[in-house]
Amino acid sequence: MDMQETLKTVKYSIRDDIKFGKIAVKLGRSKRQVLSQMIDYFYRSKKDPTDLNDELLKNTILKGQKEYIGFVRTQEADLLIPIKRDATSMVELLKRMAYSFDNQVMKYNEQVLSNQSDQRKGLSSVFETLGYIEKKIEAKALLKQKAMNILNRYIKERENLRLMSSAREKEELANTARKELELL
């Protein structure tokens, strides 16, 4: 404030002065400064100090809330509802896809397990047959070996017989070889 300005006096009750002093102390300003700021506030805001409910403020707030609610409803209609609808249909589609995929995988797994079981049975049969063939081959080789031993012994003993050996000795040798062959 300029020192040159002219000061005016306002008369008010002691009770109002006590309230006014408490306001000034609470705000940390002088009474003159608080009075000047109060006048500026009411002048700029065009508020009526007797209107304790502040209808202008309420109306402004309600107008803002109505605009905000209108904006939200517009966004809800334009964005949120279509997004929710699309999301719901996508979730439903994903559920169907997952169900279909699970069914296909389960069928495939069952088929693979069945094929593996069939292969296991087939391999078991092949191994059995191979074992049988191996035993037969071993038996045949052993039989050949024994037959060869009998033949070699027969030849050796026949050569050991003298030229003048009896027919009976020759027949005994042949019978012994035959008996050994029959035992195979």
C-alpha cells in the first residue's frame, strides 16, 4: 500500500474485532492486509458473503461433474463397451481354441501311445524270433561240429584198420559211427 493513500475507517463490534483478530493471527498477516485481501476475494469471485452454502460454487461443481459424467458415458459407449464386447468374444474364442487344441493333442497322444505299444509288441516278437533263430543257428553249428568230429574219428579209425582187417571190425566201426550220429 502506498503511504499516500487515504485511509478510511470502518466501525464494527468488539465481538467482530475479536474474530477478525483471530483470523489475522491465524493467517499471519495484519488486520489491514487481511481486510484488503477479503475485499479483493469477494470482488473477483462475485460471491455473496451472506451465502454460507456458496450456491455458485456448488453449481460450478455440479456443472463440472455433469460434464465429466457425460464424458465418461460417451467414452463408455464409444470405447469401453466395444472393448469389453471384443474382449469377451476373444476370451470365448481362445477358450474354444484351447479346448480344440487340448482334444487334438489328447487324440494325438493316445494315437502315439497306441503306436508305441504296437511297436513294442512288434519289437518283442522280432526279438523273440531273433532269439529263436540264434538258438537254431547255434544248435546247427554245434550239430555240424559234432558230426564233423564223428566223421573225422571214423576216417581216422578206418585208416588205422589194417588192410587185412576183418569185415566184422569194419562193420563195428560203421555201426559205432551210425549210433553216434543217431544220438545227435
